[in-house]
Amino acid sequence: MVGGAGDFRGLPAARPVPSVDRVIEVRSLSKRYGSTVAVDGLSFTVRPGLVTGFLGPNGAGKSTTMRTMLGLDRPTAGEVLIGGAHYRRLPEPLRRVGALLEAGAVHGGRSAYHHLLWLARSNRIPARRVREVLELVGLESTAAKRTRGFSLGMVQRLGIAAALLGDPPVLVLDEPVNGLDPEGVLWIRNLMKGLAAEGRTVFVSSHLMSEMALTAEHLVVIGAGRLLADTTVREFVGGSASLEEAFMRVAGNTAEYRAGGRR
Amino acid sequence: MTGPEATPVAGAEAGPAGGTTAAVRGVVAAEWTKIWSLRSTVWALLLTVALSTGLGYLIGRTFSTSFHDLPPGQQENFDPLFPTFYGLTLGQLPLVVFGVLLVGGEYGSGTIRASLAAVPRRGLFYGGKVLAAAPLVLAVSAVTVLATFHAAQAGLGPYRISLGADGAPTAVVGACLYLTLICLFATGAATMLRSSAGSLAILLPILFLGSQGVGNLPQLKPVLQYLPDQAGMVIMHLTLPGDPRFGRDYGPWTGMGILVLWTAAALIGGYLVMRRRDA
């Protein structure tokens, strides 16, 4: 099911990356900030070929988990492996893992083009790839402008462009629909589904349950830093009228819930 | 889901040996792009040259026109290198701002998270940043010092000296080293403090007051003369050797050595913070 995903939109890949390299494994992950426990013994696996939604209310520990995946924060205990390796050990990580960080990881005084250019240089990605991803996200006409004047939606598109820069087989996207207009939401939804269909691992966080119901096939649900569910969207919703209702049912239940278990 | 061909290739793209040089080159190129793609950093460098040169001329000119008002003893001991480089005590400030912005700008804007996601090995990232900045800062320092020297001589008129005059080559080289080191000292300090505003709030008053002679106050001198900027002043002839008030307890190259130690300490401290702290 993987095969030719490497030539996605222009960047020639040296060889197709085996799908085992695309698995994200979170193992007994814990993260404390002082006395605050942000993530508490979290374990789950994200697989390629489908969009996995990472769901939980604000403050549940989603961003902390994602920062730890990217080596930005050091876990208090446990580890995250991407294709069997720690992120910090990946030689040119942008070619392996594309990440959309919380909006605002961009210097307002720098143009969109130059933001992507330094990112590309840091991982020895050809500069022409910058133009390609700018076109892909629809920012080619504003590429020379400083990002200080960008709307939240434009900053998000720039973040997506940065994530796709290295044509990575794994994508970690933190709240990608934030600040996007309906057209942008539809665009990102189709983009994520397309990337997954090409055999990539797409791990996307959101606190918007209804959005996840439309985008994701699989769900990892956390609350207060702990795993509440790791299952398909269909099974998770089960008899509930909506994903919100299903979430409230699970979140209200203090016992760990794993409908369907871990596949 | 995974076929038999699915052998793990983690790390296979870049071997550890040949990969490191290439990785460093990539990080340096990225840091270089960051520097010239921001107006603030480019302006800080241009301002360093302009301010130092302008002050050099003005101070030289002031000395030249008021030379006859000096007491005869001071006329005799007049050292043209003092007015030549005195302007650098203020001209260095934009360069210090540049050194702070290199790192502080990343924390202020949140770019640090994108940087560390792209280059997760903290030592590689930080080393690449210093490696990209150091030659540029040295080049800007050399241009600044030479331009300031010539502007000051133009201002000094009849009292001017040539680049080959007694003590001038050492002072010129020393001034280049001083500016480069004080800038990298600022970078290290900003990495430890992880903020532009916080770093400038500490560095600028110290450097500004130092240039205004606080290091010469008899009660404070025994300690303050060892601050980084004070230690660098001897080689630029900004202190009077042997003078009980304006002299220093060490020579020009010892002073430079003290500044090197300060800079090394700041850069190492910055590395330790960079390595340990969450982004």
C-alpha cells in the first residue's frame, strides 16, 4: 500500500520508505512541569495509511505529547519512537517527520519565503522545493511579504508548507484547522486524507470533535494526560448521537476505556 | 501492512562520519539565511559601522580643536589612539544588540521551536549558529575598526597617526577581537537568559555605564575592571597604563585573555541551558 508515495508533488525520493519506518510509538510517556502532570503514562501507536485524530479538551496534554514527539520537550518518563528511533537521533528530521507546531513559530519580520528557505537549508532540501510548497498551500503571491501582516489562516498555511517541505512520510499536525476559514478547513481535510491515502502516517490533534469525525478514521482520545480511548471513529461513536456525546461518555468515566483495544 | 522489503533504514540517509560535516554546513547555511532575511539584524550590523565611524570622526575632531586647551603635561602624553577608539565604547552597542537578537529573536518569536524541530541536536544547532555568526561578526568588526580608525585620523588632522604607528597595529587587531568577542559574549548571555529584552536590560546598562567611566571609580575599580568590556579596553588604549585612576592592574593581552574567558564562559553556559531546557 505504500510504494510510490515518495514522489509526492515533485520532490524525488531516493527510495520508497518502508511502512515500518512510519509508525509512531508512544511508550509509557509522562511529562511533569514542576508539580503539574501534563501527560501521565500515555501509550499508543499511530499507523500509516490513515488519518489518526488526537482528541481531547484543551489542557488534556495533546500539545505536550506532540512537543515530546518532536524532541522539543524531554519526557519525564517513557519515550516516543518514530520508525524505531528517537526524533533527536534523526539526521535530517524534516525529511522524515513534518510538523505543524502551534501557530506562532514564525518570526514576524521574516518573509514566508525566507522562513521556508532557512528551514530547507537546515535539512539540505533543495531551494526549489520552497516554491513548490508555497504554491501547494496557496501562498505564492504573498511569499515575499513579512509574516507579521499574515492572518491566522495564512500563518497556518505557512505552517503546513513547512511541514510538507521535506516530503516526509510522517506528519504531526497540532490543531491545523485553527484560524482557517471554511474553504481552508475543507482544503486541509482533503489534504490530510490525500496524504494518508498515499501511505503516510498522519497524526492530527484537535479539540474540535466534529472536525475529527469528518477527517479521521482512527482516534486516540486523552483526558488529563491519560489515554481514554484508542479505537476507530465508528466504534468510538458507537451508540452516541455524536462524537461530542461519545467523548463526554468516556471522559466522565474515570476507568481507562479502550473500545476495540489496540489493533 | 509491512511487506518483507520493509527493512528499517533509520539513519541510513546520512552516515555518522560523512554526514556530520554536511549537517554542520546545512545548519550554518540556515543560520546565515536567518541573519540576512531580517531587517533588525542587518540594520544592527550597518548601524555598528556607521555609529562607530561617525563617533570616531567627531571625537577625533574634538580633540584636534581643543588640543591647545589641554594642560601641557597631557599634551605631552597625548595618545592619539585614545580618541581613535573611544567611540567604539558606544559603537559596540548595536553589535551587542545583534549578538542578543541572534538567539533572543528566536525565543521572542517562537521560531526556536521550528529551529529545534529542524535541528533537534541542540549542540549542532547552537554550534552552527555561533559558527555562522562568528566570521560575519569578525568581518563587520574589521570593517568597523578600520573605518573608525581612518575617520578618527581625519578628525584629528595635524595630530593624526598612520596605521603603522607605534602601538596602532596591536590596537587595531585588539579592537577587532574585542568587538567580535563582546558580540559573542552577548549571544551566550542571551542563550542563557532566553530572551532579548531581558538580556539587553542587563547588558546595555553595564556596557553603557562602563564606557561612561564607572570602571574608574576607585571604590569599584578593584572588581569592575575585570568585567568583559573593561578588560578589553586596555588593548584599545582606552585606559592609561600606570595611572592610579585610569590604569588597570593587567596588561593589554591579559585583558584580552580575561575577555576570552568571559566569552567562553557565556557560550558554554548558553550551551548547557540550550541542551537541558525544553524549547
